[in-house]
Amino acid sequence: MKKHSLFSIPFPSTSVVDEPVYLDRSNLSLLWLTGETDDDRVVRSEILFVRPRALRHRGESYCTPWHIEDAYDTVVEVDDSEWADELGRVALAARKHSFVLRHFMIYLDSFGCLEVLAESVELRNVWSTDEDFRGFDPLKLELPPRLGGRILS
């Protein structure tokens, strides 16, 4: 299985100022990171997974070199994914062609590797100063009610 890079977060994961937070809703999932750049700016990065179907998280101590190489602070797509093939095989026949299973992954320092099967992924950055994020709690993030879902941290 080969991986190809899609994008990197704008700061090293060694400089995150809060624990990464993963929010899982029915039609989207969001990995929320806040960190400092080399020029002392604070940025909140949101990695948005559209129409997620499955996820796996490996703690740092359970990651192999394959989970880290190319994926350190970088979202990669896994080509010819055995995991995506497996889920595609067991999907209900009536729904098998109604969704796309692309395998994305990212490795973050002290967090480990997050793998998501989803239709697409994108990066959103919100640049700011420390004051703008003071008191912000991503676990209280309100998404439109139609998205529903559960919160994982």
C-alpha cells in the first residue's frame, strides 16, 4: 500500500497548545488542533472528513514506522487500501455503490495515528491570537442539528 500526501497542518504537532479533539457526526468528522507557528501566531486547524464511514485510532506506542512515515503532521491518502476493500466487501449490496471509501491518515506527536475512511478531506485554518481562543471549548461545538452524532475525545 502506497501513501500520497494531500496537505500538512500549518504548525508542528509538537507545538499544539491543547489536546487534539475528534468530533464525529453522521455526515462529517472533524479533527480539531490548536497550535503555535514559528512566528508565534496561534492557529486553529480543522481537518474535516466528509461522509466518514469508519475510523481507527492507534495510540503513539502502537504505531509502526508505516503509520508515521509520510503521515507525520500530514494528511495522506492510502492507495489500494486493504481496509477500504474489506469494508467495501461487507457493505450491504443495496448500498455498496452509494458511497466512496477513501483511506486517509495523519500521525500527530503524542496523539498517534488517526485513520478515517471517508469520501473526502479538507483543511481549514483559523488564524488568530491567544485572546481569541481563550475560553473556547471544542467539545461544546454546536453543529447543525441534522448532523447529530456523538463526541469522541
